[in-house]
Amino acid sequence: MEVEVKLRLPDSTSHQRLSTILSPHHRKTHFQENVFFDGTNAELSSNLAVLRLRFYDLDSHSVLSIKAKPIISGGISRIEEQEEPIDPAIARQCVAEPWRLLVISSSDIIRRVKEEYNLKDNGLVCLGGFRNVRAIYEWNGLKLELDETHYGFGTCYEIECESSEPEVAKNLLEELLNSNGIHYKYSEVSKFAIFRSGKLPM
């Protein structure tokens, strides 16, 4: 179970201001490309599951993941997650020809997708995706991820923090933002849900 605090920032100015405040704690920045898949009859999305390929830093590496049963409330997201590394060259082939994902016999995720969601060997379609710039900081014992997410219809800004004590992490983050006059809202939906809706959250 992945548990994260997710706070949405209103605009690029707030994002830049927070980035400047956190700059002494910066560790690295990743350029991510996220590509999503579903069954030809929406077998995954109809069961609140998401199959994703994520490419990092111009295909330096890539990860296959499945997320399921998301719950997000009060700025805290809880979701079942399973991840596996995958060769970027193979992953790119799978984007071009989604059926290739389902014939990766060594993957526990693919085995699970076939069994739980009853997908056949040619039963995947590529939904497209979005790009994300993720700056990672280590601050007050927390790993913070500051996101600038580029969709085809606009850009969103968000700060995330995975934590086993999400209420504590949320309080620390809110104090940081409030003390620096940075407005925020609790994230109410996932990046995937925003992508599928085709519009930015209000």
C-alpha cells in the first residue's frame, strides 16, 4: 500500500517559490514520461486499476507498475501498488505495440493482470499519457517530490510526500506552505484521473 500526502499548488509562481525555498534540500530532478494501458473492454479502469509504463530521464531506465483501489481524502492518497523494472527498449516496443506487454512471461505484474482482469494476449490498448518534471528534496526527515505535470490540455503543480505517518507529514507540509504564504489545496484526484478527464481540476 502506497500512502502519500498530495497537495496541489495553484500555478507556476507558487511552484517556483516553493522550489526556491526548498533548493538547499534538493537531491535530484527526474524527467518522467508516463504511458497508460487498459484492456480493449476497459477491464482495468472499470475495476479501478491502472497499468503504467514510466520512462525516466530520456529512457535511462523504465518501470512497469500496476495501481489499484485508489482512495484519496483530505490530501492523503492510499493505493495498492506493484512495480517492476523493465528494459527501456522493450518498454518502447510495448508502447508502439501494446500486445507485447502481455507476452512478457517473466513479469509478475503481467501475470496478475491476466489472471485478475482476464486479459488475453492481444487485449491491451495504449491510452497515451503525460510528462512530468519531478524535483526531489530531503527536508525535515521527509522525502518531498515537487511535480510539474504537462498534459496536452495544460499544466498542474503538486507536492507529494510518501510517508508511514501521513498526518504528521501533512501537518509539516502545511506549516511550510502557510508560513511562506503559498496557497494550496488538497489534491482530490490522481494525475491519471486528470489525464483521463481531459481538463485541469478547478
